[in-house]
Amino acid sequence: MRITILIACFNEKSTILRAIEEAKRITIDKEIIVIDNCSTDGTKEILEGLKNDKDLKVIIHSKNMGSGYSACECIKLAQGDYFYGPGADLEYKMDDVYKMMDKIDKESLDAVFGSRLSDRKGISIRQLIKERPYWLGTIIATFLINLFYRRNFTDVIATKLIKTEALKGLDCKSANQAFEFELVSKLCKKGYKIGEIPVWYRPRTHEEGKTIRAMDMFPALLAIFRIKFFYWFF
């Protein structure tokens, strides 16, 4: 099997079915794993009705375990050569996986990071933060990863395509949104070959259900420093 697609969701009633349909339309040999984090808006009931769909593996948690927990769970189950987790909120285009797969194959990479910012290099940091204040966490995290590991990324937070074998070997444990930063830090610390390409991105507003908050930056940054300086103690 070529790829494992993770659709992790929490209160995504308005987008979950479309996200699943877009995943099904991907023509690469794949498996689709949908994990619900104890939604309360009706998403869980929609997924209950899909449990007999032979094209899906549906997992519904009885309590909110955190987005990182869902990712770790899916990585353990994944059978595809590559792991792709675009999410259920449709902020990213599902079919960007084609150009990510093309890059990973042509350049013999271990991972490809999608970037929301590589096409916006002419815009100042001040403009980015004024436009969307939550960019601050992305900018700081990306700066630290580049500084600590001598990389040249423009965005370490967006959607990614990663070799499943590499992921399984990282043994990520963060159950919350710090998972993304633990993952990136461990990939870089272990010296994996990582490329970057621009991806389509349409951010949701908080009114539409966006859950990222300014305080989420702190456990994320803690994960980056922990992996860099205290990795062997964990």
C-alpha cells in the first residue's frame, strides 16, 4: 500500500463527509483512517453510520484524547509506505499529496513539508502577524528548528507527507498539539532528508471552528527545546 491517509477530527460536522470523499478520490493506492476525538456536534453520529464502509477504518474515542494522541494511534496502525494527515477541516487541499509524492520520489526524500509561506517571502513578518496573529507561533517555531538543525524551512506546521517507517521509529508521545513540533524536531535531530513545497491553504476563522489559540505556542515551544537539549532523557 502506497499511503495511509489520516483524517483526524473533532467537531467537524460541516466538513467531515467532504474530507472523506476527497480522500477517496485520491487515485494513489491507499488506506483511509478516520479518528474522531469524541465530537459533540454530530460528527460522531455521522461516522457511526460509516463504520461498515469497506474503504474506511473508523475509530471513535469515548473521550477527547487530543489531536496528537490520534496521530500517534494512526501511526501505529498505518500500513502504507507513506503517511499523510491533511485533517478534516479542509484548510488544505487533499490532492496536494500528488505533488508531494512526486517530490519525495524524484529527490529520494524521507519527508516533504507543505508550506503556507514559501510563496509569500515578500511579505514582512510584521505584516504576517498583523494579518493573522497565530502566525507568530509558526514563525518562532520555524526559526528555532532552522537555528537548531541548520535547516531552511519557511513553515514547519503545515501538512506533511512522511515515510511511515521513519515515523514509527520516532516514537512520538505528545497527545496534544505539541505533537507536530515533537515530530518535526525528531525528524530533524535524526537527520532525515526533508524537502519543502508550497501548498494551498485557506485558514478557517474561530467562528468556523478554528481551535488554535495563542497559548498553544508554549507547549509547542517546550517540545522543541526538550527534543533539542534533553532528548535522551525521554
